[in-house]
Amino acid sequence: GGRTQRPVGGGPVVLLEASGRFGGWLQSTRSPEGAVFEHGPRGVRPAGPAGVAELGLAGDILAVPKEHPAARNRFLYLGGALHPLPSGLGGLLRTVPPFSRALLWSALRDLLTPAGTGPDESAHGFAQRRFGPEVVGAAPQWRPWLRTGVRSLNRGCNELPVRVALLGGAGAGTGPL
């Protein structure tokens, strides 16, 4: 998997997409003020320089150094406002909007939450049990992983077994994670 194939002979190419738009998880929208919002992954990680060259993208890659402000500063657009996310351990200890308490508590909750007791649970339920409803509801970048498993977006995902979402079906129904 993950290899590209080049058509031989330059024949026609038909691209089929189940959703209403092309691009998979990558999705950009522009606000009326002109700001661009990325709703999907922050970047594309091809299989190293060889993958970039094979796809013919070498001239299109925009590398962002780790020390650049764009790489260090993360924001969450929620409720019509940008909220800076904490960076570093100190930021996890302080309460920052839009959260009602320090994110360290959500991390500790994940470490202290016992494994599920049912035969299986939805991906949405798994994340909510481990991190809490506030973090899951405020994390739009998780929506593709949860298969839009936020109740307001897609009720069906709340029944998607976590083993199916994480393992592509392998091990579904074999016990708690």
C-alpha cells in the first residue's frame, strides 16, 4: 500500500469520490475576511524525498522550520473565535479558553481511565471516555479520525466500533482496549 501507479499510454483517468468534494481529509475554507482555515491534517507526510519526487511535488513542498512561529503556534477556531492552544508543559498547567480547566487534567484522565468493560464501543465514546466530552467536542482535527463522530455531525459514527475505526476491522469485538 501507499505506492503510486502511473498510467501507461496516457489513457483517460476516472476519479471517483464518495463525498461531495474531492480531497479526502484535506479541506481548506476561506472566511469572509480572507483567513484560510485548514480543517484536516496540518500537512502531508509522504514517504520521504523519494515519495515527493515520485509524485512530482518537489517544487510544490513548502517546508516550515521548527522554529518558525507557524510551527510553534497552534490555534483552535471555536465559537467564532481563535483560541491559542498551550505549547509546552507550562501551558498544560494553566486554564486557557475555550477549556474550563487545565488540559493536564484531560491527559491525566487518559492515563487513569481503566479499559472499557463492554465488548466494543464507538470511536466517539472511546475518545470521550478517555479525554472527556469538552476536549472531544473542541477538537475538530479529530473529526476525520472519529469519522465525524461528533453527535452534531454524524449520529452514525456513535455506533462505529473503535476497533473498526482504529484497526480497519481487525480484532473487532475481542475485548476492551
